[in-house]
Amino acid sequence: MSTEPETTEDAEPGTPGAETTPAGADGGEGGEAGAGQLSEAEAELRAQQVERERIAQRKAEKKSPIEAGAKLSGKAADLLAAVRAVESGEKPAATVFAEPEPAPRRSAPEPVRRPQPVAAEAVTASAAPAPDAVQAVRRVLAEGGAPEALAPQAAAALGEGADELLRADPWQLLRVAGVRPEQADGFARALLGAECGPDDERRGRAVTVWLLEQAALAGHTALEMPALLAALAQRNVPDPDSAVQDAIAEGEALVFQDALEEPGAAAPAEEDGADEERPVRVLVGLERYALAEESLADGLARLVNSVPKQDGSAEEWERAAAAVQGSTAELIRAVAGHGLVLHTGGEASLAEPAALLTAARSLGLRAWAATHSPVGRDRFAALLRRSGQTADAPGRTDEATTADSPVTTVSGLLAGLEGPGRDADGALDVDLLVVLDAPQLDVETAALLTESLPDGARLVLAGDPAVLWSVGPGRVFADLLAARICPQVASRLPDPGPLGELVSGIGVGELNQVEAPGKELVIVPVRDAGEAVHRTVQLVVDSVPRAIGVPAEETQVITPEHGGAVGTRALNAALKERLNPGPGRFGGFDPGDRIVHSPAPGRALPGRVVKADAEGLHLSCAGESVVVPKERVEHSVRHGWAMTAHQAVGSRWPAVVVVLPGDAAQALSRPWVYTAFGRADRHLSVVHGVEQALPRAVAEVPAKPRTTRLPVLLAPQVAGE
């Protein structure tokens, strides 16, 4: 029944995987970041600085650093699709490239780490520029005809002396989230007059960096040189090659030459005897992702090549494995002897990591699990309780809270807000870490996790490889599965019932008809956008509660995009009118509104509005109180009766209504359909207006490609088989 793009929420026509979801509570999809509480934003920024210090020190100690330079020969044969601009002005950049980076690095880590890239709003929240600095930038913006409202963002993104920097190089305005090259060009013309021209080297450098940032939003950690040159030409840069070389010379980008053949393969012999030439692909990327990807490769190699800490004898591990069966036993045996293990499977397969966690804790290991979302955390904690295991009390089956369970969110674990804390050396105080929802790990978050593990620890990455990939750059889980550098255990526990049968078929490219005697699956055909909205509201408010017994507050609507006649904005407006009408006195919100809060890119926290006052908008998200200051409500909070599939990853609801209007056909792909349909526990309604585009997407539209370097970086570091 469907398709998947990295969705309209993240795909723009002609841009493979480009995530153009507007800002806001996107959680995934590039939602605006930094709208979390001030203390959390501060913790994330401090953690980012510490992690960069640690990565830089590791780079300095390496004997063979990443090969980088200005030599631009040996381009790859295949041209990746050109990177295009993110067209939505509401879409902020998920990164702030021009962060100040301290010169001397120290290795001692702080007790908190940054879990996700920090957007301009996070910088503004925790390191708000001085009012006089903002005023100085505002004057420059006014002179150039740019919106003065950009002043706080520009001052935060560009740092001290931002006004003078903008006068000297107006294209630095591209550092501000949501600004596009044509807008920066207009600003430059107003400031520079006759000096301004398309061949200005300042413009070429700035557009090069901007394109690399857009590529990161699309999931790439680097771009092949031909793709970058083509994208620069599309942006009217007269000499793309010189623009790239200037960016490299200024240290704003790095260039890499990666061998194309498989590791260990012999180089082809040349007839004339010149046998040293090896085919390479040339890639260009931003330093932050290059360092993160290299740090991740280092950390993974350390886990693969190390001997795990021997808590529990081999006989005890074998007894734990013998007490279970099938792929659960395989998982326990694999973890017993390896520092890194991959586990794949659907929702039902979560029973296997739960059994592993129980066995490990019974052997005396400090074992913890981390999930992508608070909803996933609470579900896994409940699974542990149902199986009779809680954090420190095996066999306890009472109403334990989440705090009693060895389960955290990834962001909470890294920020030090949840979980086991850190030891004297700054490493996580764990012997075994099981990361669920592993496909949602981007390279920066994955690097933080691996760098945070102590020597001798075990890491299990578990997840469903068929779901949508991470919002941030990289495809860590998919790259590791393809690299085959460690044991992989595929669960043999199928998801049950008609919905499990439907979703399993989608995962292999088949949209099967399934018997649904209990009304587990209902298809609702619609002819146009108006009917789609009407039927969606009817299902949530009346049909599903009456026929299935699931109330409206436990039913989630999922649609491909935020904009459009049947996007999240339109559906949320219609659902609010029926379920919680009100004037929207505080930024369009009223007490009782269902919302999605995005404190950082890739994080979507479902919740409700409690109240609003001078302090800000008070939310309840996963049982925790959150206050969003008034100035950040617009960028970080959305109504949440309807959301996109990226926002929904890692969560499940008793009932789900997936809305596929006729204009959604181009947004559909197999991963998107698999993810959206797989969010339902008991009931799935499909408001269907895409006709044959749905089965075609499931059968023919796989995940959009991402360019990454992780497999190349891993190959020489991991010990031979």
C-alpha cells in the first residue's frame, strides 16, 4: 500500500533526498532546532565544543590523517544528482558552520555531550549576542534591503564583529538559516554596488559552502566533485572549479580522494606497465562532518578490534543463551564475544534486545538501552516491565516508572539528563549499550556515542533497516550492515496480525492485500483534497473511536508534507477546529492543543499545551514539563494531531490514519510508506487518493541515495577477517 520519499517533508524535486521540510516541530525532517529549554541548549552547545576538542585531538594523534588537499584530479565517473537549494524559506539550516572553534584543545570531557547539530536558534538561546551587536547588524541589513528580523540570527551565526563581516563579505548572509543565494545576491548588490558581480570569489566560496550545507540537510556527508561543480553552475558561478579550490584553500571545505575498488582488490594491470594508478572518486565536504565521520570510524574500529570486558564467564553467557531460543540466543552469543553487534528486525523483535538486557544485567553488567524518542523509550521500558524486569529489581512487575528502567533516549543519555552518567574519565558508565532505532543515528550522534563508550564496552545497534533514514547526514546503520565488519543477527520474530503482514510485504517491495477481520486495516478512497481533509477528520473524531474503540487522543494522522491542501498545517487546522477550538492566543496555540516540539533537529517530542504566560508556552512532553520562550514558539512548536513520517519515526500509536492525497504521488517511496504504515499498533486507516502511485512506489522507489565515506574509512582500520 504505498511509497516513500525521504518524503515531501524532506525531498524537493530534483534533489535526491533533499529534506525541505519547513522549520518547526519537525523533530526529524529538518525541523527548527534550538527551541528547547535554555539549560538544554546550553548543555548541547558545551557538549558540541567538547566533542570537537576530542575529535581534533584524535586526528592530531593519527599517523595517517584524512588525505586532503587542493588536487582536483581523478573525478568519479558517475555524476550524482546535482544538489539544489532548499526552496522553503521556513527551512532552517540544521547546522551553523561558522561556529567559533577554540585553538588549544583539551581532552577532558564534560559530563554532558551534544546529541544533535545545533541550529541558529540554539545558538541564539544559549549565547545570545549583545543587544548593541544585534543593533549593529540590523543597521547593515537595513542598508542592504534585507529583513531586519534576521539580525539576532545573523549576529549569533557570524559571531563577534558580524556587522563588519557582512560589510566586507555580504554573501556571509548565507550562513543564516533559510537565506538563499539569490537573496544574498540582492543584499550584496545593495551594499557593494558596481563592485558586485557573479564572478566575485567571495560569492563562489559562500555558495560552495551553502551547497555543502544543503547536501548535509539531504543526508550526504560529502558530495562527489562533479555533483558540486554542476550545482555551482546551476547557481550561476562562472568558474565552479576555482570556487571549490578557493573554499578548500580558505579551510571552509575539505577534499578527499577515495579508492573505488573493493578493499583488498588488486589494482588492474596496465598494458604499458604503469600499474600504480588506482581509480578514485573525489569528494568535497564540510569539516564538521568529515571529522565526525572519521571519529565514528575510529570508535567503531576500536570496538570491533577490542576484547570486550569479561563480566560473567563464558559458561554464564552460554547458560543465558541456552535459556532462550532462536535469534534471541544468537544475539546473546554474539554479544558475549564481540564489542560491536548489529541486530535487525521489526517491532516484535524488540523482545530480543529486552532479553539481552535482562541477561546482561543478571551477569552483573551495567547494561542500558537508548531509543530515538521518548515514546519509544517508554514503550521499551513497559516491555521490560511486562517481562518481569526493571532497572535494578529483576522480577519486579509493579507500576515502575520510566526512571526505574535502564532505558533512556539517545539525546538524554548524551546530554547527561538521563541514564547512567559518566565515569571519572568522562566515558559513559556502562558495560553494554543497546541503541534501538539505530537507522536514526546520523554521523555526529553516532560519533558521540562511540567516543563516549569506555574501553572494553559492548555496543549493540538494533533497528529496522527498512524505515526512513536519519534526518541528519549519514546512513550509519545501512553503511555498517553493508560493510559486514561485525556479527549481524536478523530477528526471526515476525510482527503479528494483518498489519504485521502488510508492513512486512512493503519492506520487500510488495503491497499485498491482507485479510482484516477485526477492521485492523481500512482503505478510504478520496477524489480530491477537500474530501481527503473531510474524511480524515471524520475518521479521527468519529469512525475510529466508534468502530475500533480508540479515542481521538490516541489516533495519529501521518501525511507526506507540511504544506499543501492536505499537509500537516491544513489537517491540524481542521482537527483543532473539531477537537480543541480556540482563538490561539499564544502563537496560534491554546491549552489542550496537541503539539510536536522540536528542541533540536531530528527530535520530535509529542505533547500537549498546558498554558501560556509571560515566561513562554508551557508544554507537557512525555510526562516532562517544557517551557518554550515566546520568541521561539513559531520555529519549534507545531500542532501535532497530524505529523510527517520523519516526525513519527520511533513512535507508535494504537490507531494511525495515513493520508495520501493525489498530489503526494511524487513524495512516496517504499521507506516512507513502510514507516508511515508501521506506526499503527491496532488499526490503520489509509485515506487513499494516489491510485496506482502507491503500489508503484512500494515496488519501484527505494531509499534515495546518500553519499558517505564511512565504509572507506572503516576498511583500513578494522582487522582482517
